[in-house]
Amino acid sequence: MSVYQCSVCGHIELKGIPEKCLVCRAPQSAFQEAPDALKRAADPANPTEAEQKHIPKIVVVPDCGLLDNCTDVHIKVGEIPHVMTPEHYISYIDAYINEDFISRIWLSPAGCNAAAGLHLKASSGKFTAIEHCNQHGNWIAEVEL
Ligand SMILES: [Fe+2]
């Protein structure tokens, strides 16, 4: 997996540099390779408390309750729920199918918990969530649908 980051809005692309940032429309030149921009558990079998508060937890619901032929994904940050205060909060969650960016979900600390849901057309493939904490950076998790 490659990691390229938009220097304007922080958006991360996983396959290559797009013509324009898919979130903020900044030009190609705003992207830089950023291998250290994503955080994971140093030891996945024994995550630290900080890691447990930041690594997205993805729950796949194969049968959508709203639409036919729809796969739901519920994303919460993290195993220990992250706080949502004006000083410390999850500002967005970016979502990817097979490493192609599909959605950014903005979260306001005033009105949102550190969680989001999406209704996917895809019923198979790799789903990736990258959350951004305003104090602790970008954390990634992946699941097979
Ligand atoms: Fe945090």
C-alpha cells in the first residue's frame, strides 16, 4: 500500500496521486508521498490504551435494513470510544473500497459521536477506514466485506 497525502486538507490516497484532491480539489502538486501519515497498533495483539481509542472498529452488516442489495458498514472510533469534545475529537472518517476513496464523513464534536455508517453497493472486497483525530493524527483499519 502506498500513502499519498494532500497538504491542503490531509486527505490520503492509497493507490496514487489523483488529478485533483477528491476532497478539497487541490491540484496534483499538493500531494506528497507520506509513508508515516498512517498509524496502526505497534503490536496488534496487545494494543495500547491510546491505540484502542483511535483504531477504527468496523462492523459489516451484510443485510441492510434500509435498501435492497446494500451492505452496511458501521465504523466506531475505537474499541474504547474516543472523546468528542471541542478540544479533542475525531474530525472525519475517510472510507475506501479496494483502496479507492469513496467517501469522507465529517464529524462535529458538538453533535456527533465518534462513529459513522455507510451504505455500500459493494458486497465484497476490502473496506478501509481512516479516521483523523485533531490531536493524534490518522489511524487506519481494514476488513474484507
Ligand atoms: Fe485522540
